[in-house]
Amino acid sequence: MFTSVEGLRFGYALHPLPPGRVGFRRWRYELWHGHHLHAAGWCTERRGAERALRRHAARAAHAIFGLKADNNALDDAVRGAVPAGATVHVEAGGVRVALVPRALLAELEPATT
């Protein structure tokens, strides 16, 4: 029997970095779950950073639920874009994850005093 797990929400940041000494453009990505940084890095193309972000989200979600992510599920997860400022759903195997921009996620979190 196959069951699916959903309800997990990650915060993400995806933005261009200023040109470095070599002069090429880089894109920075970060994947957050609460105050825990799961993944961060950069790629030379926005599409590469989007794929890395989606792949890390799928892996982290599987690990949180104690599941093993196979390569086919991860390959399916990297398909699709991450439009600027948009909430994106990533499906990999039996896990569905929402990627929410960190700025928006901060507004959704209740204020603690």
C-alpha cells in the first residue's frame, strides 16, 4: 500500500549575487526549516539553483519523515521552476513539500514576545 505524506513547509531564498572577481553571474539559494538551515549554495545559472533547491527540499523532507529518497523521486522533484516570490510545491515519491519565500514565511509566523 502506498501512502503520501504532506504538510511540510520549508522557507527558501533565491537571489542573484553580485559579479565576483571573474565577472560571471551567480545565484544563491538557501533552504530553511524553521531556524534550521538545511542547504545553501550557489550556481552559475538560476535554473541550476532552482533544481538544487528543489532536490535539497525533497531529500530533507524524506529524511525528516524517515524515508529513503530514491533517484527517480529526486529526478521528478527537480522538474519545474521556482518563480520569484512564489510558493512552490515539490512532489517526490510519496512526499509533498511547500517551498515558501522566507520573507513571506516570516509574515506568516506568529510573533513571539
